[in-house]
Amino acid sequence: MAAVLLLPPLLLLLAAAGPGRARRDALREELLLSPLPAGDVAATFQFRTRWDADLPRGAVSHYRLFPKALGRLVAALGVRELHLALTQGFWRTRAWGQPPLQAPAGAELWVWFQPTVTDVDKAWKELSNILSGIFCASLNFIDSTNTVTPTASFKPLGLANGTDHHLLRYAVLPREVVCTENLTPWKKLLPCGSKAGLAVLLKAERLFHSSYHSQAVHIRPICRDASCLAVSWELRQTLTVVFDTFSSGQGKKDWSLFKMFSRTLTDACPLASQSKVYVDISPKNKEKELLEVTPPPASVHEAIVQGDKRTYAVYDLLSPSLFNTSRSLNVQLKWKRPQDSSELPTPILHAQRYVSGYGLQTGEISTLIYNTHPYRAFPVILLETVPWYLRLYVHTLTIITKGKENKPSYIHYQPAQDRRRPHLLEMLIQLPANSVTKITIQFERALLKWTEYTPDPNHGFYVSSSVLSALVPSVIAMKDVDVEQSPLFTSLFPSSDGSSYFVRLYTEPLLVNLPTPDFSMPYNVICLTCTVVAVCYGSFYNLLTRTFHVEEPSRGGLAKRLANIIRKFRGVPPL
């Protein structure tokens, strides 16, 4: 009995939970360093927490690694999948290649609810308000004017049996600004916080001193075993940062962990079952090595990532021999030779979007989709979400590929309602090999009420990015085992067929000018009205409240006395 009393409280809790429950949670953390053209480096963090619990069916009182705030939120509101991303900047696909996980500029939130949820709109509104408080973001501005229900673009990433698109909600806030107030609560969800492991590198002043910053939270159910008789919950926290020589002030292209994060790695998170650092050392040319990494890695891993064969230098923080020679790990990247722009591989699928036209009445939205595969054609799903104040003319929709009309095999259009919901346009388009597909649609700008304008109306109004979803043909077949062992799972979307891989891309957000009144006129009217009211009302009030007293003229004054003295010397009678 005395020995039991000497046990720490945590051990008592684990002993009471039983041997099976003590190993219910698992944490795996990974860092991927990917050299980019022109000497840039992309750092992608991923923290995966797996929890063997059934949240929707039963109440859970014990939380060890899984955040209690998110666990109770999923259980209370009947959330099946939750995907939240906060991004500052734009990922340049054509120059940087395919990202592990891409997100649109601003805030993106899409959620699948359980079939037991009766009022999805009410749960969606409550969920956005709660997430706004958790992550200190403006998600409470999500309402019916920026929420849509796609039918084909966003499928469940977890268990997808018997899904209904009416249980899906999707919204984007392109004006959302990401700052340290969003990063701090995101780090608090980590089991070790920012005190140990890879999270030590998450220094705010370095992460936001970059050209691209994207942090995300993904929650989904996964099968616990091959039979899928039991369900586990997976929380994935990802963070992608792109460091460039211009924003960092470094003249050289050589990088290290200390140059990027102002810190080095000293140990792994004690709660993590895996803690690794991957460095992409894949040669662009088989005969020429491009990158030199120090210290030498203990192992090298090869994997098929997004249809391409990659080679990674692996540093295992849980290995006892890693910190024997030095107390800290400072991975250094050094270019052996300058990289030629002709050697840069062009992504098979990339897109861009822009607004054309003149004046403030009509305009045109143009989207260019590129398929650079030399001999393979594949379909792509395009999702367009346009605010209600840009009135689309659907009869002007044209799709041109190689000078010919390209008719979509599937189209879904939901017209907007003024001040109630945006336009929703989904299309399934076939992209021929080595082609450029141009999609254009005309719109008319609406007149807003003066109370609906932003504080900076002359800056313009943002239109959220287009979403492209496609199964891109793979040059090299990928095995099923590569999905689990390759860095970052290759993506959130493991492909069931090794001949292709799933890609979701986002175009640039648009900045559109609307007819804006001269807000200086109301200012002048207010100033003139206030002046008139102050003068007239002040005078009238003064007349009504002032008390008048009749005073008799004084018998003598200084002037009168002086006048009488002068008159006396002149011999004139006094006054």
C-alpha cells in the first residue's frame, strides 16, 4: 500500500486505465526540407496523433495526446471530418513544383458532418464560432454568403461509405491575415507544445519572415486495422514555410536549421513514437549531384512521391547515436553548383486565373488549366465560388482546348441570391495531353449598399481561389507500402492505384473593383450639417435659456466726469 502511494499521479492514472488503454495514443512527428529552384527551401512539419476511440458513440473522459478541445468539439457537434487551413501568401506551383499540401490564401474550412446531425447549418455556424475562439481567427464571419455545398469536389478522406453531399459545408475567407495569434493556439495543441521535439523550431518571428506560410488542422476517422471493424481518429497538424534569400536577407543560397529557424534540434518529443527529419536530396540529373548535406545522414530512404522517384536523407531523433557526437543537430544544405532553369521539371497539372475587361460594369473571369503530360489525358473537377455581387452570365461560359470547344461531361450550377448565398459552379472537364484549356465566363458588377462596403473599398474585393481536383497520371508506379512509409504519407490523399496520384490545386485569389461611391461627399455633408446644426441650434438654445435683465444707466462715469471738468473750465453748464 505504501508503494502504491509513492507512485506519481500519471502512473496511477495509467495503471487505473489498464495496459490496453495506456497505448491507445500514438504521436509521429516529421520534418521535410525540400530545396526549391533559385535557392529557396520549403520546410514542411507534420504532427500526427492517432487515437483509438469512438467519439460520436460514447463519451470520452480521458485525453492523453489528443487535444481535449478538439475531441469534445467533434463529439458534441457530430463532426465526421474537419479540415482547417490558414495561409499567408501563394504557392507558385509552376516554379516550386507540387506542394505536399496546398491551401488557398486566407482561411479555408470544410467539414463533413455525421448523418445523425439534423440541422447541418446550425452545427456549421456553431462550429465556425468555436473554431474562431480556439485559433483566434475571424472564422465567425463565415455565414451563408460565403458557404457552399459542393457535390463532387470534396470527398471524404476517411471512411467514405454512404456519404451525402448535403452533409458537407465549404467556405473560404480570402482576406484573412495569418499572424502569431493563430500560431500560438496551434502549437498548444501539440502534446509537447513547443518545448521539445521538432516543435522547438517553431519560432514565430522566423516562420512569418518568409514568402509563404500555411498551417492546417485535419481530423478524420481511419481504420484501426485491415478488417476496419474498429475506427480510430487521426489528427494531423501541418505547417509549410518557404524561406527565400530575399526575405531572409541572406545573400548566399546555403541554408541550415539555424539560419532558417534560429534554433537547432537537441532532443525528440518524449511522447513521440517517431521523430524524423527528411531532406530531399533527389538529383535533378542522374549524372550531376546538386545538393550536399551535413552532417552525413545515418540512412537514405527512396520513395515514390506524387509520381516521381525521390531520395531522402533521414535523421532519426530517437536514435541514441544521433546526439553522441554533438549535443544538437544542425542540418546544413549546400549547393554544389548553380541550378539551371532548363533542368526544372514542369508540373503535369497547374493552373492560373485572372480578371479581364475594362470599366466598372462588366468583366470576365478566365482560367487556364495546363496538362503537360506528353501522351496521357485525364479529367479534372473545377470548383468556382463567386460572391453574389458578381452576377455571372452562365450562357457566356466557354471552354476552349486547342482551338476547339470542350464540353464538360458534368456540370452543376447553383445561382446566387443577393446577400444570401454565392454562386457555385462545378464542372468535370477532360484535359487532352499536352494542352491548355481556357475557361471564360462573363459577369456584371452589382451595386452595394453604402453600409456593405469595407473600410478600404478602393482596394477592391477578394474572390476566393478556384479548386482543381484530379487524378494525375504517374510516371513511376507507386506501391501500397510506399504510402505509409514515405515522408508525409506522400499527401493526405493516398492513391489506391499506383498508376495515378491525387492532386488538389488552388489558383490565385482575384481582386475585383466594384462601383464605389465618393465617400468624401458624405463626409462633407456630415461636416456641413454639423456646422449648421451647431450654429442654429446653439443660437436658438441661447435665446431660449438666457435671462435678460434691464439695467438702468449709471448716473456718472469716468467719461461724464471728464466732460464736466472740461465744460467747467470753458464756463459751460455741466451735463
